[in-house]
Amino acid sequence: MKIGYEYNLDKMNFFERILVKKISGAVESISEIDYDAIVRFVNELEKK
């Protein structure tokens, strides 16, 4: 199950921004969080 990811370059320091840009290829902040998947994941945890 994938719940997504986010790169918030505005909240990163210079070194973190350089690393994220080099590794991910991101050139701007990205948010791909799947909130429905997070809710399903939590519901599965609560069942156990």
C-alpha cells in the first residue's frame, strides 16, 4: 500500500534541498499524499 510522499522545499535548509533535488529530480515542492490510503491503513491497524 502506498500512502504517497511530499517534498516541501520551502521548509528545507540548503543542504536538504540540494540532496532532494539530486536524488528525486524535483525542481519544486511536490505533494502526492493519498489521504484515503492513510485512512484505510489506520483502519487496518485498528482491526488488529
